[in-house]
Amino acid sequence: MKTDLKAFTILEVLMNIVIMSIIIGMVYFVYSSFSKQISFYRMDVEEENALNSFYLRLKTDFFQTDKIIGSTKSFEAIMYDNTKIFYKVEKGYLYRIQNGNRDSLKIKKLDVSSKPHPGIQEKLIEKVRLTTILFDTPLELTFAKGYPNVIEYKMDYGN
């Protein structure tokens, strides 16, 4: 009686193991490359979101404030209802402090343009230009505050 049974030889088993290990290695390489790209993308999105959030807050503060007073190291935005938002520069960061909440942005350079106000001892800040890093590239942001012409006149009322 003749049977047509085929048996695997040791060589065939080794070839199957080699082929499977190559396939598994390729799948692992594709998976690790994909996960690394996703990780880099996530970090870029987080960096961009942090910058956009701080940019929007600073832009809104400049638009909604009555006046901004201070110097190059710290300034405060005073709203129309007399609430205050403090900004200060420390160790390469610009900090925004409001009602106990603190937000920060890493900066390389901060330029503040101001003019003296005749009615108060502080200087009114007209423009803030800051340089920060986004995706390893310097990015310059400029914020300006316009004041009504009434502020520029001396109001001594004949005294």
C-alpha cells in the first residue's frame, strides 16, 4: 500500500521560520516608523497649540485693555473694569498671570516700545515685539496698543 504523505524536513521548517521572521521584522519596522512619525506630529501640534493659545491671549489683552503700563522686564494690562493681567520676563520665558492662573511662552527676545504719560508716573506701552521658536525656527510676533488722542494732551486744567 502506497501513501502520499509529505513530511516537512528540517530544512523546510527552517525556511518557514526565516520567512516568518523577515515578515514580522518588516511589520515591526513599519509599525515603529509610523509610531515615531505620530509622536513627532503630536509634539509639533502641542508646540503650535501652546504658541497659538498664548498669542491669542496676548492679542486679546492688547485689544481689550484700557492701558498697558510697565517696562521691558514686566508690564501689566489694566482692563476697563480695573482688573489687571501681569506679564513678566524671567529666565527666557514670558509669564502671563491673571487671577492666580499662570501661562508661559519660551522667548528669545522681547522688545517693548513705550511712551511717558503726563498724568501717571508709568510709561504706556504701545508695542511689544517678541521672538520665540516654532519648529526650531525663530518666529517674530508683534502686538500693538492704540491709545486715544486724549491721553496725549496735558490736562492741568489751569493749575
